[in-house]
Amino acid sequence: MDRKLTIFFTSDIHGYFAPTDYANNCRADAGLANCAANFMDDGNTLILDGGDTLQGSPFTYWLYSRTEEKSLIPAKLMNLAGFHFITLGNHDFNYGVKELERYLEALDAKCLCANVEGLRFNDRYAIRTLDNGLRVGICGVTSQFVPNWEKPENIAGLTFSDAFETARDVLAEMKKEKVDLTICLYHGGFERNTDTGALLSVTTENEGWRICQELDYDILLTGHQHMPFADKCVNGTWTCQPPDKARQYIRMDVTADGDGNVTAHSKLCPAGDVTPERFSEILDPLEEQLAAFIDAPLGHIDVALLPDEPLARALNGSLIADFFNQVQLEASGADLSCTSLANSLRGFSKDVTVRDVVASYVFPNTLKTIRVDRAVLKKALERSAAYFELDENGLPRVSESFLVPIIQHYNFDYISGVETTIDLRRAPGERVTSIRWKGEELPPDLSLTMCLNSYRASGAGGYEFYAECETLREQPEEIAELIISYIDRHPQITVDETKWLTVLY
């Protein structure tokens, strides 16, 4: 006899509980509250979350920095959504063990994070018997890279084991309990392309492919990468991943027959425009207080940072980019800093607000520090120099390769710490004529440390050589949050106005 299970799955909510676009100060068809309006529990349902719930939005920054209730509010909202089980993401550790345990204690859902030891209110796995008699075994694991990213004081007393090995061991334990169906709730993604099998990463940060290939879970629910997909079956394991910020959720419909066969079909579902009243009663007064915080001056900058047209800022430098690099340098302690700017951005008045930050640094990136030398820097600078071409009058314009098939001004990088000269009259790949460090040409045998966003450090955007550089440090906070914290600490800011790049043509 066939028995049915419906799964509603979210992951990487990152503090986006309300249907709010904080950058543009308007309502959005997104947020956990709107997703939850679509969840229905008929007794043969599981409502699950894959972690990274507590960090990443102005809402949770405000909760944790300005209020006493802190993690109790997210717990209340998760309870209203009706979650049965969750696992933990790397960002859920950002506020320390005490706050994380307060959150877990207040949750109605059970936390399943089998490869984390020393954390209260956390189990290795759970067996859930549905109304139709189906016995479901659910394991939760998180990426074992958490200690690589998190501040030691935030995970003191905790031990992180290998995610794959733990998932394997727990699968064997659940099978001994004669379950009909197994689920791995994994705060991690895929190291290979789920369509082609092509290798994406050689680290063990994401091991979804290996779990599907070497273990025989019926269902693998993934997160962490913010790469949405649905309705995939990899080596007999049904898998999917929702996007971040609760813009969509997964609905998976599962059938288990009497012979032990499991089939599942999933889809990405829009959050929609309906906010249940039970959420509004909590969120509306909090969002009103938050709006006052977001729009109040957080600090003062000595010069307004207003955006130029993309070509002008690439040619002449950008004080916005210099400011971002200034923040990154302090946060990382690196010798050099590299940043990029969105295709369009708000900029900052002298009295800078949180809303200015989230509307100007729009990427969900974290910060990495790598080791570089002159050869690596030259490759990077040549890649950015390819942003320009000369028209028939010898004047610079944006190269078509940065405009077609999509506009990608964000792939031009601004590097602070070395003074660079490029000559656009030279052929692409040979345009960098000078790289000066502390007033002298950078020698080929001197290595420096450089911080840059996690997207660029992965080699994306034509900077694949960065992926081969030694990683020295990874920081868990999103860069937008680092910027907010910097302004919070330095209410009177003087922006570095060094002209780091000279363009000849």
C-alpha cells in the first residue's frame, strides 16, 4: 500500500522573517511569514528547516545588538510557522553558544545536528511516525567547516565531527529502528554539478554529491550554497535546495510503497503576498521599531559617498569602494583589500544609516583572506583592466564582454593597498605597467595577504586563479554586517581617499 508524505522545507532564512525589502523600504513577496502561510500539516507532513536562521538581516542585527529578547523572537516566529525539525547552519553560531541554546530551548521544533557535540537541546536524529503509519527517520548535520569560520569564543565547548561520516553512522542507527524512509537534513550543498557531475570544489565544505553517491538516504535536503533547484534525483536520492532569505520554499511530495521504494517530486514555490495575522501581530510593532533604527544616523562620514556612473568610477576610483576596503582591512588585518560594486547602488550621505549600507553593499558575501604575490595581483589587475576598451577616438568605454550577455560591472575590482598603473593603449593582458607597494615596485618574491569577498575568492567572474591561492582566514559575518558594525564602532569616519589606480589612454 502506498503511503504519502508532504515536506515543506526552508533553509538559509538569514533573518528574513518579515515580508520586507530593507534596502528599498518596501513590502516584498518574501520572508518566512509569507512562506508559512502556505504550510499545511495534515498529520502526514513534515515542516523542516536547514539552518542559517539567526543572522543576515537588519532585523536580526537589530535584535541581537539592541534588544533584550534577542533569540527568543526568532524562536517565536519559527514556532508560529509550525516547524517540526531543524538543523543548524554555520551562521547560527555567530552570536555564541549561550544565545544559540536560548533559541533552541524556546523552539517547539527539535534540533537535529548530529555532528555537533556539547550543545544542549540538540539530538542526533529523530523517528517520526505519521498518521498513516509511515515511520520516517530524520538526521541533521552541518558543514564541519564551522570551526574554520567562527570565532573560537562563539563555539567554546563544542566539538564538530565530519558531516559525511556522521550522516553515515546515523543512517545505520536509524535503519536498526526499521524506518520506512530516511531523510538527511544537511546544512551543506554540492561539490559537483547536480546535472553533469562536474567537480565544483575539492574541499569537504559541501558533500551533497558524496552523500548521494555513497549513502542510501531516500531524501537529502540541502542548503548553505543559496543555489536553488528542485526535483533532482542523484544516484537514487531525491534532493533539492531553496534560495536564501525565504524568497521561496520547497514543497516535496513523497510516496513510499509497500516494497520499500520511495519516489519524490519537489518544486520551488514562491513565498507569495499573504502574511498570516499571527505573524503580523508580532512583526508589525517590531518592524516599526526597526525602521526607526535603520533610518536613524548610525555614524558620520567626512565626505558624501555618492555613486558615479560605472565607467567613471572605474576610471577615476570610487570612494565607496575605498570605504568598503577600509572596513575589510580593519576586519581582516590583511595587507591589501579587494572589493567590487553592484551594477547600481545607493551610496551614502554624510550621515550614514543602516539602510544606506544594505542598499549599497547588496551581495550576501563573507570575507576571506588569502595569500597573493605579484604574479597573482597582475592576473587580477589585468582581468579588471579588460573592463575597458578604446573607441574610435581613443576614449575609454566599457568592454562589450562586461555588458553581454549580462551587465557585470560587479566584475571590475577595486584593490586598496597597492598603487597600480594600467595603460589602455596596450593589448589586453599586457596593460598593467606598475604595481607599487609602499612606494616601491612590488618584487616577485614578496607575498602579501589580501582580503576579498567569498564570491571572488572562489574564482568567480574570471578570477579563477584566486581559487588556487592559500586561504588564511574565513570570517563568518556577511560583509554588509561588517560595514554596519564598523560604523557602529566608529561614529566619526574619515574615508581613505588614496588614488590606488591610474589609468592611461
